Amino acid sequence: MITVNNLSKVFRQQNGEELYAVNNLSFTADKGEIVVLLGVNGAGKTTTMRMLSTILQPSSGTATLEGYDLKKDPQNVRANLGFLSGDTGLYARLTARETITYFARLYDVPENKIHDRINKMADLLDMHDFLDKKIDFLSTGMKQKVSIVRSIIHDPPIMIFDEPTAGLDILTAKNIISFIHKCKEDGKCVLFSTHIMREAERIADKIVMIHQGKVLAQGSWEEFIENTGLHDLDDIFIHYVNNVVKEDA
Amino acid sequence: MNIKKIIVIYKKEMLDLLRDKRTIITSFVLPIILYPLLMIGLTSMTSRQEIKLEQQEIVIYLNDMSQNEISREIRGSLSEIETLQIMDEAIVYNEDTYLDLLKDKSIEALITVEDSLSSTGYTILNLTCFYDETSEKSSMAYRKIRDNLRDLEEVLISKRLDKIKINSEILNAVEIKKENIAPPEQMVGFIVGKFLPYLLIILTISGASVIASDLIAGEKERGTLETILVSAAKRNELVIGKYLTIITISIITVLLNLLSMYIAFRHIFMQMGQTMGNFQLPIGNFALILLLMIPLITFFSAILLSISTYSRNIKEAQSYQMPLLFGAIMLSMVSFLPGFELNLGFSLIPIVNFSLLMRDIMLNNYQLSYLFIVIGSTLVLDVVTVYISIKLFHSENVLFRTAEEKSLKFWGKNKKNILNLQFVLVYFVIMILALYYIGERWQIQDLMRGLVKTEVLLILLPVIVILRFSKTDIKKTLRLNYTNPMNFLLVIIAALPFLLLAGIVGQIINLIFPLSDTYLENLQSLLSTDQNSIWLIIFVVGILPGICEEVMFRGFILSSLKKSGFWHGIIFTAVLFGVFHLDPFRFLPVSLLGIWLGYLAWKTKSLYVPILAHIMQNSLAILITNYSDKFKFLDFIVKDGNIAYWVIIPAVIIIYFVVKGLHTFNPAETQDNSLEY
């Protein structure tokens, strides 16, 4: 479970001015729930995801993941978390099995379990044909499967997906989406970020719309329809953005 | 830190790199084949080339203007040289055109023969041999002609002596014999010692840099860095694992280099065995150098790792590595230079110390104490650079430079401010060049006039012009503000303690890098009244720089850097101030003074205070140099030309109270840490 409390991130720009990339963000994500962070490019999604995965330090506020505080206990946060993004790469000169084994060891998976887990995941994702081939020789779809296994090899209770389908073809993207559903079925807490409204509409239990680092609105698909009277997520999103513009004016 | 994790990371990196063709070629294959190719190939090629040259036909022309018996003898003697052919007759219109034959390579050498009579009645033949030193064939022609004619001269002289019945042995009054007592091992050491450090340092860095840029910048480029950062490994574990990888591969590279070099040498000496006698290559020295390379490798690896961490991609890492490589090449070349001996100062300068030490080891002529100082000082630097690398790896600004800048652009407003860091740096570089090329020339022509011209025309005037044209508020930028008169009093109180502290810093530097007497004399003569009146010196060396340099540094530069934050701005300005004096020995004390002056400008918000402080510093130094006998209390502080070290304590106490006073008279609430108003 993820609890985000007034999380903010300030960057100092070259001209010395401060910029709030994330501004007082709060939301929660439960076990077996898929929460989608929805926003246009530059809204602060990646910065939020990076803070939650402890790559970036929050400027203020905090969050707990599985009860571990982001600031006080980043080591345990990382151990309980799987992270997958659309632009993460793999080591071209290692084989799929070597890559996955490397990450399993970094995540302290016991040595005697690594082999079984890899086999189990390979069964599930149909990977046996290329497990011992070098990544360099794999297709995009195969690579994506390796990335998935890499991110989940330590069986974390929380999965964070930062625009995982960006730049992928439909078939590969479909693999990812079905994998996300599988995570939900297994009772994992899933946080997913995207700028594609359709994608959010399809898989989200809860949507957190963010714009210029701030939360515009959050709730389930049905709640949005009820509150706005609109039936299209595009329209709903624009509706909330316009509200903010009016408030600012 | 978890050792097991470090090993996991290390093993993976090694596996990854050992599958990389680039690493294999630059780190393993190149060293193995380089030396055999370089040495064996080169020696056999040059000797073959020489033989070929030796056998080539050489054509010369003899322009005989005396046409006597001796000149005919010369022609006869030259024509006996095998492969040499004397051109019969050249049809030319005047004498100069003979040279044209040489220039267009129709002939290899031109000899003109004229005769003259000595006062005692002997005929002396004056020979001039024209040849082209840049042509190997022509040079060889000259050498053959010279040797041949020397023999001929001996014959001619002994003939003359015979004629007057004198034994020709009378000419051998002193005979010089050359006997080299250096054993062949030492000769090898002497030759190898010169280029070995250079070669090893360059090969180590170039090998390690390929690996280092791949290890972190490469991970950024391929998008794998994020995946290891979110893993359960700690960042120091990642850094150390990668660091060990670079070290391992570099050590293997050096080992291969030394081994390959050793085998190649042995091969050559075995071939030359007959001429040089049997001897062993100094294998112990090679082993010691290998051992010595380890701290050097760890040092380079740490620097390269920091560069790789800082860079956004491999290409950027490589461009940052270039200056390091150039610097290392320059410093390691010190072993080629005559007159550079390892001393305490040099043993503290990285690369230079190794270069000189390795040379001495190859000569079997090194001091154990320096060996330990070199290793010790490098290990200290190692720890510092590894610490920096880990710090960088913790800094999110460094790790995510690309990603964040992209999102910043989304809302970033483009504010134009001409007076920024880049502008100051460009301006500073131009000014330093002007100072070096123009200012120093003025000062050589006439020291006092030159100094005035430099200060006013090169330092003060450009600043005023720039501020005028950039339409900034000159009064505000230069901090020409009213200030509490007590500040001036405080600065006057602090002047002597500060001068003494700076003097002590200079003294310590002098201990490590002893200054030459000429350097000290030059410095003294600038301040002394031997040639100029005291008032002129105080004006030119004391007051004028105080005003002009403060306007430039604490006025213009410090204000331009106000965005960098308080201490960054002050320290950066002070470093520029140190560089500006174009004197490596005074860099540290001058920079310290710069920090003090910057602090005064910021604290009092008035340029007048650092101006007074600067004038006081310079003028006090002038007065003490000239009237040391009149300041009786100085005898107490200065013993045998050295300032006593206990002075540090009262000086620091006085400065502490001056700083407290500054805080009292310049309350903090009116200040702003961004150096703004």
C-alpha cells in the first residue's frame, strides 16, 4: 500500500528561480488496486514516480510504501518495490538469464530460489526460447518481457509503472497491460502513470489527474462521470484543467 | 556497505566488459602486440632503411675554382668513394645556379674549392660543402665527403711534415679516449626510464577511460541506470563495485604492457647480444614499477569514475576526459626533461611524482622516503576522489541532468542577463591573455609606467565600458554605497594580522617548493625604493591596484556571480583573483586575500571597504620591505627572514574580533545570501 502525503519537489532553475515540479501531492493506493497518475507531458508524473522509487529526494512532504517511510527508510522501500518504465534499458552483452539473475541478487533473492523463479516467470511469459540469448539479439517484445521479469523477480508487493507502454507497438503494449492485470490479481498495489486517456480509462481503479505538479482531481471513473456529467475522459480532463485556469484568473 | 552486493556488481561488470570487443582490444590486445610491433618492427625497419640508403648512388658536383694539384687530389680521393659519383661538368650561367641543382635534387651535395695563401706561404684550400640537412640522402652525402676529406687532410699534412723532416706524431700531443662506466643495465634504464613512465601513464588512462565512460555514463545513455538505482543495492555499493572493475582491468592492462615490453626488450637484446655482452634486464625494477602503478591506477580510476558519473552520455564523458588526458600527457613528459629531480614538492604533485620516480627506479637511483611520500600522497588523493565520486552518485542534479532539464523547459522563462558566469569566464580569459601578451610587454619596457597602463587600461577601463554598454546600474553593481566609518577602522586593524597570515602561507609554500633566488629578487625589486621614490611605489603598486582590481573583482565579477550564492561567488571570485596574478607560487596566499576582500564587500555592502583593505595590504608590504629596520616590533615577529609561527594565534584572534565587529556594525537583517541588495 502507498500513502503519499503533501509530497513536493522543487528544482532550482538556471536563472535561480525555483520551480515546483510536484506541488503538495497527496493520494493513496491500496493492495490489489490499480491507481493511474494521469497528466500531460511535464505534469510531474515522472518526478513523482522517481520520488516514490527513492531515486529523487522529496523537497518536502513524504510517503510511505508498505509502511516504510521514503525518507527514513529508502532501503526497505526499494526492497518492496518493482519499477518499470518505458525507456529503461537492458545490458546488451548479457543474456536474459544473466540479467535477471543479476537483479535477483541485487534484491537479495536467496540463491536457491533464483533458478525456480526465473523458470516460473519464463513459463508464464513464454520466454524459454531466448532465456540464454544475449539481449542484443532479442526483439523489442522479448526485451520488454525481460524487463518485466527483471522488475518483479523479488516478488514485491508494490509495482510502479512509469509510462511503460510509451513507444511500444500494440502487441507488446498488450503484454504489459495484461501483466499489470496479473499483478492486481496477485494482490499487488499498482501505480501506473500515463498521458494516454484511453489507457487510464481501461485499467484504472482510481485515477489521479495531475497538472503542473498539482492534483486536479482524483477518484474512480464512475465518480468523475457523476461529478462532471461528462462521459469522455478527454472532456473530463479538460474540464478540470479549465477549472484551474479560472481559479487562477 | 554489503561486501556481497559489491561482489555481485563487480562480477556482473567484469562479465559485461569482458564481452565488449572495444575493451578487449584496447585493454588486452593492444598492449600485447604494441611493443613487438613498435620495437622489433621499428628497429629492423630503420636498419634496413639505412642499408638501403647506404647503397644508393649519390651524385655530387665539385666546383673547382683553384684547379691546382691539391684540388685534383681531392677530386681523386672523392671519386674513390663507392656509390659516389662526381658530375663531370654542369652548364650553368652563374655560381648561384649550382645551388639550384642541389635544390631540385639533381645532385645531393655541392662542393666549392677555393685556395688562399697563409701568411707563412702555405696553400690552404677552402672547401664549402652545400647540402640539405632535411634530406637523408643529402646528409649522408655530406657525412661521406667529410670523413673522406678528413682522411685526405691527414695524408696531406703528413706529406708536408715529411717534406720538412718532422715526425707526424708530433701532432698527437693529447689523445682523448671515451670510456662509459655505466653498466649496460643502467644504460637500458636510462633510455627506458625516459619514455616508460610516459608510455605507461598514457596507456593506463586511455585504457581506463574507455571502461570508465561505459560504466556510468554508458548506463545513463542506455537507460539502465534507473533500474539499478531502484534496486535494493546502495549507491556506495554500486560505485565501489564499478570502481573495482576499472581498477582490475587497468591493472591487467598495465601488467600486459610491462610483460610485453619486457619480452620485446629481451628479444632485442638477445639479438644484439654479441655486441653488448650478456646482461640481465632489471626485472626487479619492472616489478617495482608494476607495484607503483597500483596507487596511480586507483587514482585515475577514481577521477574517471567521477567524470563518468557527471556526464550525461559516453560522448560527453569522453570530451571531459580529453583535458585530463592532455594534462596527464604534459605532466608525465617531465621524465624527458633534463634537470628535473624528484624532491619534496614534486613528490606531492600527481603524475609528475610517478613520472620522476619511475625514471629514478629504472636508473636504480631512487630514495625510499620519496617512494613512500609518493604512494602516501596518492592514496590520500584516492580517498578524496572516491569520496567525490560517491557524493556525485548521490546527487540527483548530477544523475538526472537530461531528464529534469527537459521538463524544466516546459515552464522555464527565458530571462536574459548578460552578466552571468559564462560571460565572466569569457571576459576573464580575454583579460588574462591581454595581461600576458600586452601588459607584460608594457612592464618590460618600463616597469612603473607599464603597471599604471596595465591597471588603468586593461583592468579598470574595460569594466567601466562593459557596465556602460550593458546598461546596468554602475553604482549598484560596483556597490558604491555609503558605509559605516567603523568598517574602515576595523579593516585597518586587520591589515597587519592578515599580511602576516598570508606571509606564513607563502612561507609554507616556499618550504615545499623552494623559490629561486632570482624570483625573490625580482619580487623584492618591485617593492624596493632603489630606483623609484617610495611615494611613486605606494601609488603604483599599492593604491592603484587597490582601486582597479577591486572594481574588477569585488565589483564587477562578484556582482555577476550573485546567482551562484554567497560562498560560491566569493570563493570563485577569489580563485580568479589568484589566477589573475599569473604566479603559481602566490596563488594560495592571494586567493586567501581574495576571500577576505570578497567577504568584506558582501558584509559591508560597500566596495570602499575592500578597496581600503587592498590598499592597506599592498602598502604595508611595501613599507615593511623598505623600512623593516624602522619597525622595531617586527624583529620580535620575524626571525632570520621568517615569520614566527606563533603569530598565527594572535593574528587569528584579532581577525576574529574584527569579524565580530563587522557583524555588529553591519546587521544581518539587511543582507541577503544571494549577494543581492
